[in-house]
Amino acid sequence: MTAPAVALYYDPDGYVERTAPGPAGAARGLMGRQVAGRTFLDAYLAHGTWDTLTAVVRDRRRAAPLAAAGRAHPAARGRRLRVLTEREFPPAADPPAVLHFPNPPDPRFAWARHAGGSGAALCGVTHTLATPAAAAALCDLVAAPFEPCDALVCTSRAVAAMVRAVTDSYRAYLADRCGAAPPLRPRLEIIPLGVDPAAFRPPDAAARAAARARFGITDDEVVVLCVGRLSHHAKAHPYPLFHAASEAARRTGARVRLLMAGWAANPAVAAAFEGGARVFAPAARVTFADGQHPAVRAAAWPAADVFASLPDNVQETFGLVVAEAMASGLPVVAADWDGYRDLVADGETGLLVPTRLVAGATTGATGRLLGGLTNYDHFLAECSQAAAVDAAAAADALTRFVADAALRARLGAAGRARAVERFAWGHVIAAYEALWADQAREFAARPPRAHGPVRYPPPEVSFAGYPTAWLTDADALAAAPDAAPRLAALLTMPLTNLAAASRCADPAALAALLAAAPATLGDLARSLESRGVPAEAARATVAWLLKYGLLAPAG
């Protein structure tokens, strides 16, 4: 297979895991979208059928982590990395047909393509969609000049439904406001996040023993593992999990260890979780381990017997840890919530726990958020407090696994098979490349067109009434008598060299142009164009010469 010419929009914030302290020394912790971005990039380096990886960046310094990753990755050695700044995209030579973003596609590039006629098909992927910025990005899919060749990858069916709910609401507003509802032109494609089955796999006896010894776990303990941020307002409230672990221990008489391999935003949140464990899980032993450390996470998987994740938060979209648990051969107890239900085959690879939201409990929440009457964290807290994970059902599910080692083994093996078949990164990257190939074909087939920047027309349109006159190609210009000796000085003065990249600054070309005057503005511009200067830059050069008195209107 020959890969389509694809460029990745690269910014470290979308692809690099960060655990550095946040503001005022607060722990920032791992972010799910960065873990997903990092693993996607690693998988694309390993499984992508590319020869040259093109990266588009705001500035070249931002590409340093990508270059380092390419040098370190065995599959990327011997293949080329090409870095383009936004100003250089699309390049004249070998332009990519698709530009992929680690988030919903940036409407700036849709507007630039609409204005200039060139560009690429645009693709992006969803992560958290609960922020005002994410909702605005979804509305941009309707209002900005995206086209049918563009795509938004939704990581689950629930996410695709959320995208349609927001865009349909915005379309209805535009119909009421403007008399017509524009369609949602980009395609919505459901492609899950992936997992590396070689990195996440069932342990052998020695690896399991070593991992359990690291955490002080004895052979007779049944370990229930939970991996992820400790955030009761923005991730998952721990009450149903604590209750389920305690009930499983009480009902079976087994020694149940709940291993929380997570990280909290600050000590107060960590203390709240520890206090909650004492109150809600009195019959289970609860151990907290700092999951920000890769070695801790790596040891947690082989130490476990069951994996449990019970999110109740609207900022959750997929549940990558569930795919990792399944690949590790662990049976899963998961909330029947958003993308989790796409991952777990209920009764076959794990058990889904019902969730419920109360209608009418959060009707004004988004309005308060958009109006600045509440902040994002409080908005998430409002929503999470209106969502209930069935704690009794969670206890029943976990009790079944704690009591039945054969059930754990059977569903764990089925989960491993499902993860390898459906969520292995090799399959996921192949799905992306198939999508990009479709987009490339559709982009190539679209008729070329340029509309100009409709939201902000060029200055000659927007500011047409500002100057005394606009000079056109027909106007005659003459060189000032002292133009030639003044030129060299003007080219070296900071005061007279603003926006120098937008015009020709070659002394020989400028001297030849002055020598050609008097001539029409069009003739002078075309003389620069014959030297390879773009048309707009040629006229900007003539304007610069006029600005500093080297040229003047003739007559």
C-alpha cells in the first residue's frame, strides 16, 4: 500500500505527556489526550506506510520533540522528516493532500484554503468535547468553509452522537437567524483509539510475582486495579468503586485489594480520595500508587486480577485504559458510559454497570458556563453530581469476579482477543490511512476555486474608503533623482524594514526596478515577477518604494 501524502499538524501539547508541576506548584498530572496523542504518534511511526513524515508547526522549535522521537524510534530510522511552518504550508513542491490535527480540524486552515484555493483536505480527532472551546470548534464545522473532503474522527459512537447534537443545535440556530441551515459538510468517521498488544499483554508467572511483590500484595489477595486521574469532579467519583470493592470483600470473605494507580491535581484531592476509601471501602484494603510514574503503571497491570473503571463525567469520551486492561488479559468492570460501551462486550469481555442522568438537573449548566457565571471545573462538578453509576450493580459485578477465578480467566482471555482484533494500533493506523486515502481522492477531484477571505475581505475592499486614491497597474511611476544612493541605507534601517518578508529586499533587483522607471506600476511589478517574486510581494515591493519616496506618481 502506498500511503497518501499526509502532513501532521504537530504541537507538543497534543503529543507529549507532561507531568511537570502546574501553577503555584500544583501537580498537573498526566492528561488523557496527551497520552492518546503520544501513543498515536508512536503507532504512526511504527505502522504508518509513509516514507516522508511532513510536520506542520507554528515555529520550527516546536518540532524538536518530534525530531527526537523519530531518531529514537526504530521503525522511523532511515525515513525522512520534513518540517514546514504554517507560512510554508502548503509547499509548492510535493504538497500533502491531507493535514491531520490531534484535535478537531483548525478552521483557520479551512478559511485559508477557501481564500486562496490551495491547501489540503483537513482531518482531526475528538478528545474531550465538554469545554466551551471544543463546542465552538464543533460549531465551526458548520459555519467555517469545511468541505465534504474534510473529516472529524470520533473515537466512539457516543462521541459522534454528541457532535451531531451540538452541530444540529447550531444549524437550527442559523436557520432561525438567517433563514437557512447550512449542512454539516465534513464526514464523521468512527475510529477508536488504539493499544499496543506487545506492550500490554498477560504476564507470565514470574512477571506477575515481581509486580505483586512491588506493591506488597500476597498470593491470596484478589487485586482490583483502577488506573487514571484521581478527580471526583472531572473524571470519576470513587464512591461506586469503593463501595463495590468493599461489598465484594464482605460478601465473598476474600482479601480484596483495590489498587488505585492514579494521580491527583493537589494534596487536598488526594486526601479526599484517601478519606473516601476509609469511609466507603472499610472491608477492602485500598492502596494508592503514583500512576504518573511509568514504572508504577507498568507494574500495576501484571499485579492485577480485575480492572475497574466507573466514569460518570461528561469530559470522558473513550476510556483508553479499558483497552489497555483488555490487552493485558484482565476482565473489566466498566460503567456503561459513552465510549466505554464500544470497548466492553458485556458478559463476554467484562461487565457493564448501568449509569443514569437526571433530566432537568443540568438544563442551565452550559448557559452558565458560556455566560461566565461558572467556571469549567464547577460545570463538570454540576454534571457529575447529576450522574449516578449504579453502585449496587457495580458491587454485584465485582463480586462475581472476586468469587470466580475461572470467570476472570475466561473473560480476560476474551478481552485480550477483542483488544488484539479491534483495538491494536496496527489496525487503527490502517483505518486512518484508508480514511486519508479517501480524503486525498476527494480533494483531488474537487474543482479548484478561490473565493477570497469572505469574513475579512482584503484591505482594498475592507478599507476602500480610507486613502485619497488607490494606485493600479495602469498608473505611471517615476524614480526620485536620489533614489539609487538612498536605497542601500533604507534597506539597513530597522525603522524602514517592517514586514520585510512580505516583499523583495534584493538590492540588485530593486536597483534594476528603479532604473526601469518611469513605467507603469504593472510593468514594474511584472519585472519583479520575472525574477521569481510572487505577484502580491511584487506589488508590496513597489508600495515600499513609494512609501519611502524612492518612487512617486509620474506627472
